[in-house]
Amino acid sequence: MHSRYDDTSSTHPVLCPDGKYRWVYDVPMLKNPSILNEVFRVLGISFGVVWMFVLLLGVCSDGFDLQTIWGITRGFLLLMAFFLVLGWVAYFFVSWYYGWKYSVLFIMDEQEVVHKQLPGTEGKARAIGKLTALAGAAGGKLGMAGMGILIANHTSLSCSFSSVRRIIPCRRRHLIKVYERFSRNMVFVADEDFDFVYDFLCRHCPHARKS
């Protein structure tokens, strides 16, 4: 199964004539929360950074006052709760738009693994990204506009094995998380091929900590 050429639509890793393994995986977006968790992780980090910055400004301006700290924190907690609900609604809409699945092609060789959206999914991602960018520009919100431009253009992610720092297997979600210093990739693979892909990544990432 891992030594012959079939085609790029295989759900199992297939060794193609160019020496690269290729396989396709359809992530059920409602049953597998991995993508949603990633969205919330990024959202949480963003809120945390802004909260610390605003809190530092408040402390420098008014001194270390518990009432001021709690006032700032409470406002951010309420805002975060609102965006969590909004995130759930948006994720449900995007899942419906994608046909309840996220289809991705993986390309893996001795140097890297590439996570690439399939043409249909890529087209939808570009459409959503452009709409987000237009909405952000119309409202004067540079952050939203920048996010939309990023979505519209970033339809693949490559991960160089020489820069990988950590590999975390999540077998129940058919997911292997591959961490670089400033980014990370999500590699999805079927149960029967999980050990093969995980072992391949471990053998080819000399600087990575394995879980």
C-alpha cells in the first residue's frame, strides 16, 4: 500500500513516481473538532495578548488597583464570550458551505510535508476570504481585512522537517500535529495508515520532541 503509485485521490499514502507520498483526507467538520479548536486557540492567544497590553497600560496609568484590573478583565471576558458564540455560528456556516467536510491533499517526501486544500475547497476558501476582506475594508477594520486577505491567498502550508520542533499524535482525531518554531501543521490520516505516517515523520524530523 505504501510502495506503489495509484493516484492523488487515494485516501491512503501512495508513493508516486516523483518519490513523494500523496493522500487525500476529508475532515468531517462537525464530528472532528480539530479545526474549530485551532480557531479558538488562535482567538484565545489574540485576546490574551491584547488583554495583557491593555492591562499594562491601565496599571501604568492608574497604578496597581484591583478594581481597575477586574474592570478590564471583566470587559475582555464578556467580549471573549461574545466572540466564542460568534465563532461557533461562523464555523457552522462555513461547515455547511464546505459540505460539512474539509478536503485536503497531503504531499510528503524526505524533506517536508505539504497540507494543500483541494480545488473545490480552495475556491470556497478564496470566496470567503475575499468577502471577509471586503467587509473589513468597508468597515475600516484593518484586522479583519488582513485576515480576509490571508484566507484568500493561503490555501497551502508546507512544513520543513529540519525545522520541526515537536510532533504530537492525536489518534482519536486522525490527526498528527507538527510544530515548527512559529507555525504548525495539521496532518490528517486514516487509522490504518496512522502509524506509518507518524513513524515517517518521527524518523525524518531529527530535532523534534515526540509525544
